[in-house]
Amino acid sequence: MSLFIWIMMGIAVWHFAVFVPDRFWGGIVGAFVASMIGAAAFGFVVEGFQIIGRHDVTITTPLEGVPGAILGLAASWLYGRYLELHGPRKRRRRPARA
């Protein structure tokens, strides 16, 4: 149950992504995924890498996902901005063998 709560809080925080320029890696869908993954990962870390059952959920459980969602959004935005400024890496091709 706690995983569901963390992911829902990640989605709730994702809605505030409209207030920043859209430079997220993968666009708004990339921001959506980064927010959910960040919230779930941070929630796992805070709870000691275990999922809490529905009877042990407290009022602080949703708040555990908020910092992770913000960190996920920030990482996606910074990486997207980096790619926008520097462009994707170009691969060097090896010369064809004769």
C-alpha cells in the first residue's frame, strides 16, 4: 500500500511541473516517469527497503514520497537542459574493413 501512496504523491508533485520551462528529459512524459520513480525510490530508502502494509500506513507515509519526486524532477530537468545545451553525443564510427 505504501508503494501506491508514494507513486500517487509523485504524480501529485508532477502536476507542478507546468510551472517550469519544459526542458525535462523525455518531455512531460519523462518528467512523469522521473517523478514516480524518484518518489518510490526515496520512499523505499526512508522505510528501510520494505513496503508497508495498509494497516501500518500513517499520515506521514505520503510525505515520504515528496522529496524523492522533487529530486527525480530536478534530475530529469537538469539532464534535459544539459542535452539541450550540448546536444546528444555523437558516436565515432570505425572505418570499414577492406
